[in-house]
Amino acid sequence: MTAFLGEVIGTALLIIFGAGVCANVNLKKSFAYQSGWIVITFGWGLGVAMSVYAVGQFSGAHLNPAVTLGLAFNGDFPWSQVPQYILAQMIGAIIGAAITYLHFLPHWHATKDPAVKLGVFATGPAIPHVFSNLLSEIIGTFVLVVGLLSIGANTFTDGLNPFIVGFLIIAIGISLGGTTGYAINPARDLGPRIAHHLLPIPGKGPSNWGYSWIPVLGPVLGGSFGGVFYKAVFTGQFTTSFWVVFISTLSVLGIAYFSDRKLTLSQKVEKLSTEN
């Protein structure tokens, strides 16, 4: 198996497990209906572990553009292979979402809420707030990449690494995931969101494209900074990339912050004018 095919299959498996547990918990008439957030975090975490076991020997099982970028910035992965890995991850995510749709075919009719159907495929904020939502995705993905690099620096019993990685995903979901649904993976959100847009899901609503850039850009910034941060702080190798990524991340957050401030101010002005 080639590395490209490994990333396609591995990411598809990841989405089948991950979107599958979201469907299982949230779609009506499922036996797992309303079993809760803990079940979702374990479904995603164990799904990551199983996917890494499946294709790790072929591609390294990045399964996530943010991880690929983080490893490239850290110097552990060649930049020349980054585009093909990201393309493979996107293809795999769309395939995995389509398979999940087919698996739960009668449950789309039984579930009336369009937001619930979208939530099977893509993330959304608990409280819409651009700066906070973006920051949440940056922090979550930063923790993911630093955690992965830290796990790789330790010696585990042969074959246990993927299982430990799965527990890292569970930990992030339990501790940090409640704000935005912890995409922490551009392909995990964008690929299934595209599938949601294209698939003939009965009673579906819009795919919320207005929010879609946050679970893409946030993980890209967080994963990239995680890679350069680990190299600088854990190994003592400060590079130009560290400062470029650091300043870029702060700049984007600054723009998001002032955008929120401007929106809040305009809403207050509009409210006052309406009251008067």
C-alpha cells in the first residue's frame, strides 16, 4: 500500500468511527440515542487508535493536515510530501462521511432537526464568538501536536503507541472539546461538511459555510505552532519558522478579536437605534 492510499483509507476509517458515533448518539431511533458526550469522545479516540493501527505502517497515519503541517514544521516530515498527504486526507474524509450516511440511512428520515444532521458531519460552536471559537481550535490542536510529539519521544511497549494516541484524543475531547466540538483537524471538518452539502440527506439544512473556516484555519495555526513550539522549547532549536508561525497566529487572533469587538459595537448601536 502506498502512503497516499494509506492516508485515504486511514482518514476514511477515522470519519466512519467519529461521524458514526456522532450519528449513533444524536440520530433518533438509534439504540445509542442520547448516550452523551463521553461516548462521543471515546468513539473518536478509539476510532483514531484503530485507524492508526490500520495504516500507521504505510503512511505514519497522520490522518490530519494539522498533524502533517506540525510534523513538517518540526522537521520530522518532508515538505515535498505535504500536499499529497493533505489531498489524501480530504478524499478519505469525504469517503468516510459518505459511508456513515449510508450506514444510518433510515435514521435521517426519523430525525427532523437539520442542525442535528449537520452535527453528525461537521462541528459548530456552543457559543458563536469568532475569537473564542478560533482560539479554542488553536489551543486544542496545539495540545494535540505537542502531545503526539511527546508520545513519540517516549518508549512504549511495542504496539501501544496508537492506543495512547487514542487516549490523547479522548483527553482533549473531555477537557477542551465542549466549546467548538473539537475539530482539531481541517479534513475531519471540511471533508464531511462537503459531503453533507452534496449528499441527498432528507430534511437537511444549510452546511453553515460561514463558520467552516474556523475549524480549518484554527487547527492549521495550532498544529503548525505546536510543531515549531516543540522544536524550540523541548529540543532548544529556535528557527525562523517559530517566529513566522507565532506572529501569524497572533495576527489572525488579533483580527478575529477586533472583528468581534466591531460586530458587538454595531449590534449595540443597532439595538439602541431600534429602542429609540
